[in-house]
Amino acid sequence: MWTSLPALLFLSVLGFYGCKCAPGFGCPRICRCFSNTIRCNNVTQGSALMMDHRDKRLFFYHLSLNTISSHSFDGLKGVQRIEIAQSVTLETIEALAFNNLLNLSEISVQNTRSLMHIGRRTFNNLPKLHYLSISNTGITLFPDITYINSLESEFILDICDNLYLLEIPPNAFIGLTKEYVTMNLYNNGIREIHDYAFNGTKIDKLVLKNNRNLRVIHRYAFEGATGPGVLDVSATALTKLPPQGLESVLVLFAQSAYALKSLPPLQGLWSLREAHLTYNSHCCALLSWNTHRDFSINPAYNNDSTYCDERGQLARVQRVIGGSADTTLVMDMPFFSDVDLSEDEGFGDVNFHYPELDFCQTRPTLVCTPEADAFNPCEDIAGFSFLRVAIWFINILAITGNLTVLLVSFTSRNKLTVPRFLMCHLAFADLCIGIYLLMIATVDFRTQGHYSQHAIEWQTGSGCSAAGFLSVFGGELSVYTLSTITLERWHTITNALQIERHLVLTQAASIMAAGWIICLGMGMLPLFGVSSYAKVSMCLPMDIETPLAQAFIILILLFNVGAFVVVCVCYVLIYLAVKNPEFPRRSADTKIAKRMAVLIFTDFLCMAPISFFAISAAFKVPLITVTNSKILLVLFFPINSCANPFLYAIFTKAFRKDAYQLMSAMGCCKSKASVYRMKAYCSENAIKSNLGSNNKESGTGGRRAAVAGQSHHLKEERELT
């Protein structure tokens, strides 16, 4: 185009003064830059004496304008790339700012933190555009890209690092291109993706990772869209994926997505070939489903379909996520001609290199990470069928027995003694274990056969935390109370004459208050990060990753072992007191000894196997798998909770007397209650008479009184044991 000399001189002077108005900014040769606007169009382009390769790429760094006005870039010919970056003043890009640029292939708007508004139809009629980047800006509304109408294949859209961009509205991409597009929408402030957001698009790859506030992708977000073939929702706050629109997903990334505790319906993931997830239980669910899914009804795996054509969807997605074509596709783009990939801000956080996949197998395999580990094997909570039956029997027995003890004790008209007081605490502690087993059994029943799909919801939820707390609190309170009961009996028998040294209710209450504080602390520590109840499906604190957690587990185990030693020693001392040669031989001695042996045996059976394997595991030398440990946890751990109400209460004469009195008040078993009242009255009178006659004798009166007093307490021992 020929232009008169005066016109050229005028435009040159105008351009010179325009540049002066924007200090620190170099205006491209084919543009005219003023203090408040830029003009790059066919007129300004024609003013250049000669076009060269530098004029194909326009760079606007440190732009000092507040606004890029309408038609700033209009009708340019031969320009392939426009980049605007490092501007601290740019606030607005008006409508039609990029208009009718028929040869433009790349637009980049980056590092313009003050840019708050991009007008409607800013990008208009750009048929050869195949790369658009809007990154690190201050925009709050999703930019209008619906009038681009690109005809290029493999379009790449980068909208990244926009921390104030809160949502993706419906139909946000319709009109962008009719070809397949790779969408990199990572590191934004996106919180919500609306229904029909991707309507009218063909998506190769959708990267939503590091949108840490993204909590909702609505059910119909992918309605009207084809794809995506690759979906990346890593490091988001999503609680669930949409149940529809994921049928074409071949590769799913959901790493560090800790809020994503459940998968969408697995039948909606027909095409899935590779998954990289946060929780290994999700991989268990996917792999289990994969072994049973029927590929014959899924067109994605029909060898006669276009999915196995080189031009079909699977081959095209393969070029995007892996294979030799991937490198060629990326490196041949002009955008990368003089930019170092390792330093580029638009692509620096995107990993384009995925394992190469063969998508045209008759029955493709599914690859999923992370794999199942020792703490979370791919199995139901109970693990074994016989345990599923046993756990119901044991928890019903524990709950029924301990509730009976509490009911009879609270309704008894007899005076509350120290043994009764301690027995109530023991029954409550064992009731907690029964409730814990009931919770585990219920969840196992509801998730039988598909626990892996619900594992994370259960293990990280409040239900598992509550169950774990009940198991630790109830178990340790039971051990503590058993030790206290045994010590109290030994102390009372060995100090039969010294009534003032006997334990009274206030002292017993203080001891049990201390026990409650200790056991509550043990139960609550895993809730505050010292170990964790979420490590295994049984909700027990098996996390020993940190030294503090390891010390906590070892402390609990030593506490249990120490309590068992105390119980054994005290019962041996009690038996020796019963066998004292100074006492007349009684026929009840053998019976007492047998009951003591049963008590010690049940304690040993409950604590020894679990303590042995648990201590070895606490020192990171496990001798048993989690699967096999469930046998111990179901059959041995609750033994005391089932046996204690019977051995310490229901099988004793004192309890039977209280039970018959309660039933008598309800109109039942009145004759039995009368018999027990008569026996109690006669026994009390006999003891008083014996004590009175012994006190009148001389010489050996004190000694016989001691014998009588100790005999009275041994009688109590027989009743309570």
C-alpha cells in the first residue's frame, strides 16, 4: 500500500508523541499508542514501510493504560500473536477490542493484576485462533469467549491464576470452537461450576486442579458437551463429582482432593482407563467394579466404532495425554517458538506427559493409584463371614448384660455401697464397648459387598470418630474400673478390723473421677491429631506415623498390661487370705478360688493376644495383618465386656436379690423376693449375735472379733464374686 509522504510524516510524529505518553513502554511499529488508547488496525499497519517477521508478534509489556478500548486490535493482517503482560494499571478491556483478526493464532493476557473487567464480545471473529491465555488477573466474572468462532483443531484455553474468578456460568464456552479444546482452568478462585457450563463444546482435557475453593460441579455441568477425555480435579474442595457427563472420561486425576470422599455412580465411568486418586479405597471400588463391568454394551470399546479409528476420540485424546504426537503437537505451536517451557507461566503448572495408553484392546485394563495398603485392604469391615455373625452376637450380649446390671443397680432399694458404685461404672464402660461393636456391625451390614465405595465417608466421618472414642474410652475405663474393684476387695479383706481404713463412697468417687479424666483424655487425643481413628475400618487408633502417635499407642498398651498385672496380684493375695490357716476351713473356698481363676483367665484371654500383637505393631514390627487382627478385635477384645456383667454382677447373690426385688415391685417373683429378704435378715442377725458373744469372752476376744469381722467381709466377697 502506497501512502503519501506527508501522511507518513504525520503518522510517524503522532506515533513518536504517543510513545512519549507511555514511559517505559515500547509501542510496536505497526501500532499507534496514545496516552489513553492503542490503535492497531489495517491503517496503522499500512503506515509501516515494510512488514517483517517481528511484526507478526505484538508484545505490550508494562502497558500504562487503564483501558484497552473497542477496536484497538481490528482487521490486522499477518499478525499471529498478541501478548499483553506486566501491566499494573490496566483495568478494563472493552467490547470488540480484538475484532476480525483473521490470521491471529494466539492471544495472551498475563500478569495484569488490576484487570477487573473484560467486556462482552471482547474476542470477536478470530477464526485461526488456537491459543488463548488469560492468567494472573483480577477479573471477577468469567470472560466472554463465545464469539471467537475458531476453526482450528486442538484449541488450547488457559484461564489460570485468577484468584477472584468465582464461578463458571452456563454456556460459558459455546461458540469458542466446534473442534476439540484443551481447557486449563487451574489455580483460580472458582467455587462453583453451573449446569450447562460446558454446553456445546468438545473437550479433550479439562484441568481444574488447585481451585482450592471449588466445592460444586452441578449435575448437568457437562450436559450438551462431548468429553472430557481427561479430567483433573486434584487439590480441590469437591465433595462429589457430577453423576452425569463423565461417560467419556478416560483418565481421571483427583489427587489431594481430600473432600472427595465418594465416587459418582461407577456405571457413569464406562470409558475410564486410568485413575490417580487420593484414597486407596476408591481404587478398590474401581478395580472391583472393573472386573464385573460388561464392555460389550459400551460403544467406547467396540472395535468397529470410531473410537479405535486414528481420527476417533480415543486416538485424539491419546495424542493429548501421551505418546509421540503429544510433543510434536505442543512444540510445533508458534507460542513455544521462543519461550522456555520450564519458565512459562501459562504452562508451567500443567503436566502434558501422561503414560502412553493403548485404547483399542478388546478388554482394557484399569490402572488406579494409590493401591490398597496394609491398613486398608480391599475388603468389607468384618472381613470374614463368621465374624459378621459373631459381632452381632457379641454386641447384643454385651449391651443386654450391661444394661441389665445398670437397670437393676439404679432401681435397687438397698444402700449404695462402694462395690455397687464401682460395678455401675464397670457396666457403663462395658456398655460403651457394646455400642461400639453395634455401630461397626451396622455399618458392615449396610455396606456389605461394596464397603470400598463408602470407606472414606465412614472412616473420616463423625460416626467412625464416635465409635473409635467409645472403643478407647470404654475399654480403658473398663480396665481402670476392674483394677479399682480388685484393689478395693483386697484392701477391704486385708483390713477387716480397721473399719476407718475401708474405702468410702467419697473416696471411691474421687478415684473414679480421676479414672474418667484419664480415660476421656485417652479417647479424645486421636480426635486432636495424636494418632487417628480414620486409619482402619474398625476405627481404632492404629496410626503410628509420628513419634507422638507411637508413644500414645505404647502408653495405652502398657496401661492395659499394668492393669492386668495388678488384677492378677490382687486376686492371688485375696486367695491367700481366704486360705489363711487361722481361719476355719470353709467349703466355699474352692468356689471362690474357681471364680477368681475364671476372672483372671478372662482378663488374660482379652488382653494377652491383643497386647502382644499390638506392642509389636507399635514398634513397627507387625506380626499379623489387619485382616487377621479383626479376629482378635471381634472375638477377644470384647470378652471382658460380655463376661464382666455376668461374673461381677448377674451371677452373684447380691444381684439376684436386687433383681428379684425389682421384679417383685413389678408384680413378678414375689415368693423368691420374700425368700431372699428372709435370708438376708437371718444372716444379718446371725452375724450380730456372733459378734456380741465373741466380745464377751476374755483373752481371745479381740482375736475372735477379728476373725468374725474378716468372715463378714469374706461373706461379702462370696456374694460379689
